[in-house]
Amino acid sequence: MEHVARAFTAAELVQRGLDDLPDELVSGRHLIYSSPATLAFNSPGAEGFGVKRAGLAIPGSVMLVVAPGCCGRNTSLISDLPGYEGRFFYLTMDETDIVTGRHLARIPQAVEECVAHLAVKPSVFMICITCVDALLGTDMERVCRRAEERVGLPVRPCYMYALTREGRRPPMVHVRQSLYSLLEPKPKRSTSVNLLGFFAPLVDDCELYRYLADLGVKRVREVSRCESFDEFEAMAEANFNLVLHPEARFAAADLEKRLQIPSIELTRLYQLDRIRRQYQALGQVLGASFDDKDDYAAARAAIDAFAAAQGGASFAVGECLNADPFELAVALVSYGFAVREVFGTITAENFVFVRHLAEASPETQVYSNMEPTMIHYDASDCPVDFALGKDARWYHPDAAGLDWNSDVQPYGYAGVRRLFEALLEVAGGAGDKNAPAETCGDDGKEVLA
């Protein structure tokens, strides 16, 4: 048997269609290979904004992790991050708990003890449970209600269920809905808008803030910029929500139903023409237009500067980065670069980008990070000049590498410009670079015109 990593060309995948993807590209049909490239991607509670960090997005919140020791261990790494000290508590499950579920009766008492231990009463108490309780069929909503009765403050569940990763409401979808369920009705302000989708702010120079200011919006709120629970609660006064990540759709739908806050969905893109069309469509919905000439030109200039220095560069694009790997691959090809490989998970939503990639670069190889044959991946079979994303960098250690996965989120024209500026810096000899950190502002991004 030949030991090689399984890959399929973009053209092959489009010919087969979304309903007939190879088993190797559908993680539910094979064993999971948790390579170093997927440690941050595979676990809902691991590095980055997994369930645990996301569950503590609300200012003043704390979390009780209810889990066997092996599942709770990686939380110790998060506990060391600035802003998370003293916010995690643990209720460890033993074998008897796993078999009988007796731990459920102890959760309300544990919440009460944690609250009594804290010098300052938390704003929200999150309870994080694992696949063990998924298999037990635990009614966590009921457990949380019992805990609320004992402590007199909001108690919400968040599920670190890797088993539901490919279901209708995977962990990162549910945790968003859990957090925004805390918002209560408030009088609406026509000059207030929320950005939903990320647990960190957009880059400060994102043009979206200016475009909203041009419409008369005085306050753009993001959960990551809220410094108190009162500021978070003020998100309920928004006139509308902009959904910037599909995992926030259910939360937005819930807010529309409960608080009558309508939503508009935007997509993070790296293709300039599609970014322009999306802003035009947003303007039509809002009855306005945006002057994007300077922003478009600045992003185009950054692309051209990189192309002048690295014309004909070849790329491997991973999925551990702030982009959809297939959309980013299409963008790179449209700018005249070669994309040899994409490491990504194909979904119903991004299959349209796979189609575009097949038209523009049919021989691009597509791999699944979680497929077991990836243990045999050999970068010498397909050398590239640049590796984008933590996973692609791991597979191509000799290529110029760019993580592009900072907490602060690149978006729109500013995201494209920053990406190519960072690539140019890498090409110039920096060799190894992530997006620079950005500071978070006050309770909402000030956008006074």
C-alpha cells in the first residue's frame, strides 16, 4: 500500500459535486487525525476563541468547567492568558459520575460555592460541559435554572461537544446564542448598530466603521469592546445587527425574534470586486451608497506592491487563519498568483468558492487536515513559496510563513491591504509573522462623522 496523503483536485471535487464528496474529505466518515496542524481547529475548547474563551466574552463573567480531568486540562493554558486569571473553576467528574450522572446534582452547589468564594459577584456564570454529558443526554438548561435559583444571577450553558461539530448547532454556534440570550428588551436607538460574529474586534482601521458613520450611526457595538456588563446590555438598543460570521446566524435570528432587532449578513472576503459588490448591496438595503474609491485603491496598491516584488509566487493556503481558505485561494489566483494546495473543510456554504477555484485553477490540490493519511504528507512533493495559516505553515516549514490568525479580525478592504502588506514584509526577510495585535477601545467604537 502506498503511503501518501490523499488529495483531490478542485476540478475533481466539482465534477463529483457537494453530495458526493470523497470520504477522505468528510470527517464523519473516518478516524480523526489530530495532527499538530489541527490541534487548534479540532477541539472546541483549544487554542484561539474556542468554547471556553468565547463563553467568557461577557465582562465580569466566570465559568465552571464540568469535565473529566483529561477534558479540562487544556483550560489551564487559557487561565494564564491576560484577563482570564481567576475566572475558571472546575468540577471534576470521576468514573461513577460518568456512569450514573450523579455529578448533575452537585453542579448547583458548586456554582453557589464559587460565587461565595468570589470577592465580586460575577455578572454571568457560565457552565461548560463536554461530550460526556452529550452522551448522557443531560438537560443542561434545567441544571442552569436550578443553579440560578440558588445564586440569583444568570447562569448559562456552553457545550464543548466535539461530537456536534458537524451538526446543525455546533459548539461555537450555540455559545454565541447562549451569550446573546442575556440581552433584554430596551428602547431602540436609530444611531446604534451591533457587529455580531467575532469574539475580538475588527481592526481599528476597517472602513466599515467609517461607512456606518457616513450613514449617521453614532455607536457601533461589539461584545469584545464592552468593558462592563451594562455596556454589553446596551447592545439591546441596536437598530439592526450586522452578522459578520455565519456562526452568529442563530444568535441574530433569536435577537430578531425576542428583541425585534433585524439583521443583515455580510461575508468576510479577500476578492476586491466581491467586497465592492457586497458594500453596494449593503448600501441598497440601507438606502445609501458608500464612497469606497480610496479604500479599494489602497488595497489594490498593496496587492500590486507584493506582486511587483513576488510576481508568480506560489501558495499553500490553510484553514487555521482569518479567512475561508477556498475564498482566499480564489482571490490569490485572481491576482495572478498560483495556489498549489488548500487544506480545508468543504461545506455547503464554501462549495461555491470551490467551483470558482476549479474554473480558475483546476489542478489545485485539496486536502483535509483531519484525514489520517495526512500523517504521510510530504512537502517536497509540492513546494511552495508562501504558506498561509498555521496548518499550512506546519506542512511547509521551509516556505515563507504567515499565520494570519490573530484575535483582532481583518475585514474588508483593510483586511486585504493588511494581508498583502504582511506578505510583503515576510517576503522581505521577516520570515515568520502574524498580524499585529490591536488594542480594544471603549464600550463601542466611536464613529462620529
